[in-house]
Amino acid sequence: MRHLVLLFWFLLACAPAVADEPQYVHAAMRSAALSQFWHQPVSVDAFVLLPDSFYKQPQRRYPIFYWIEGFGEVGRISWGTMLAWQHPMRAMKSEFIAVFLNGMFNGGHHEFADSANNGPWGRALTTEFIPQTEAHFRAIATPQTRFVGGHSSGGWSALWLQVTYPDLFGGEWSLAPDPVDFRDFTGPDLTREPPQNFYHGDNGRAYELDGTPLRSFVVGEGWERLQFESFDAVFSPRGTDGKPQQLFDRKSGAIDPQVEQYWEDHYDIAHILRANWPQLGLELHHKLHIIVGMRDQYHLDRPVALLAGDLKRLGSDAEIDFAPGLAHSTIFNWKGGAIGYILAEARALAPP
């Protein structure tokens, strides 16, 4: 443990400065859990945006917000990102530490979920990175002042972390999350028995994403193929060849029922909430917030709608908003600025 702490502080000390003092720093922590899994050094990586008063009030402690970006993003803080978070905090006269987590690993997004293929990313985050980060940056470090959110794959991650560790976070906000209900996984219903085809419905009509046949996404050479390989890496059991078992045959679209059942049992958030609601319902009171555009080009509003129906029947107070006219990326324009809207809600939940 001492070695981990020393490495963590060294990387912080080497972080680039903005003006006279660093407004944001690069924080990377060698994870014992992940390094043991991979038999080589593996780190949890993030950039930390510090409050305006951080250096002026060295005894002050702050609520903290962990933000997870989507596929392909590595948590770097651009000028626009800084302003998107700083402006609402300044307008509200309320400050947070904002931690932008890097969810990318081995060409995919590990979703901060413990995985048979990627390793224990959820455990590494919650038991190693979060405690050390909050101690170093003077976070208040209570569940009531610790929040998580994200967009796209990061939006799925935020909901997953809140549901999996309900007592660790005081609330989550998901923007356009990856499929949260496997009854509509970018088109196909993965829970069907016998399994349907991944590429097309029973009527033979091909599923489409952003106007392109789903099959073209899966077998192409761009990030889209890597996205679906990433799902296998996170959600699937490991095969005898040491690789993630594929949910479906890439050529025919035939779904493997055993792999599908593993996906559903372990990572279908809607299924997990339905199965465990007597316990989770109380623990998640006031904590679930999902915002998705009704013009999301990946149809992510449809699994959210299925989950919303279940949560309503279960008596949940989850806040689920469907934004007319907004797409996958423009969802950040929600309510004049989704980040400001989210931070205002987080401030209302945090103790004074």
C-alpha cells in the first residue's frame, strides 16, 4: 500500500500547471487489484479540476463529483470542459471537486465494472482510487457528498456504479447511457428465448444505428466495431482461448444463448433492479437520474424507456427525462446546459 501511495503522489507532483497554480492535475494511481489481475502494472487514471478556492482556503473540504466520459474519451480537461463546470459552480456560489475518470482500456471502455476479461475496475475505483483521491484533495468523503455521472458509455458506468455500490454515492446522473435494459440492445431483444438474430428482427428488417445497418457497425473498421468488442470484453465470460466469448456470431448475427444469459444475469441493470428492488429501492431513494434525447441516433432512449416503465411500476422516485429534439451529443444542451442542471441537483442533495 505504501508503494501505491508514493506513486500516486509522484504523478500528481508532475502534473502540468495552469497559471501560477494548477487549476487541474493529472492523477494516476497504480492499482493493486488490477495489477494482480493483469500480472503487470495497471493504473486508474483521471484529471482533477480543482475549485476556485482550493489554494486560498487550505483547510476547506469539498463535495466531489466523478464524471465518466464516453467511448474514446480519456478524461482530459479541455478549456470548454473547464468552463462548462466552472460557470455553473460560480453562478451557484457552490464548489465541487470534479474528477474526470478515464474509462478507456485495451482499445475499449471498461465501464468501471468488475469483469472476467478486463479485471476488477469497479473494485479498483471504489476501494483504491476514491479513498486516496479524496484524502489528497480534501474531499468531504461521505456518501452524501460524493456523486457520479457520465455520458454514453460513461452514463452506463455511472448508473452501474450507483446500483452496484448504492451506499457509496449520494446520486448519479446518466446522459444518454449505453443500453440499460437488455430487452433493447441497440435494437435486438437479448432476453428472448429462443434467441433472435442480433442484426435483424423477426420480419427480416435490419436494425439500424445512425441510419446505418447494425451489421455495418459491428464488422466495420472504425470505433463502432471496437465499441461492440468492448461490450464483449466487459459483459462476457472468458473463453477457453483466454478471449472474451462473443455474444453473437459476427457473420450470421446468431446470438449465443449461454453468453446472453451471462450478460443478463451479471450486467443487465434493469434486470438487476427488478430482481433486487426490495433492498435496492430504499438505498437508491432520490439517487437515480437519467437524461436521454428522443432523437438519439443510437436509439438509447428505447432501453431507457423500458427501464423507466419498470421503475415506475416498482414505485421508484427516479428522475428520468426524455429530451425532445436532442441527439446523442446535443443532450449536453438539456435545460440550457446539462452540467449546470446536474450540479444544481447535486448541490440540493448534499448536506449544507
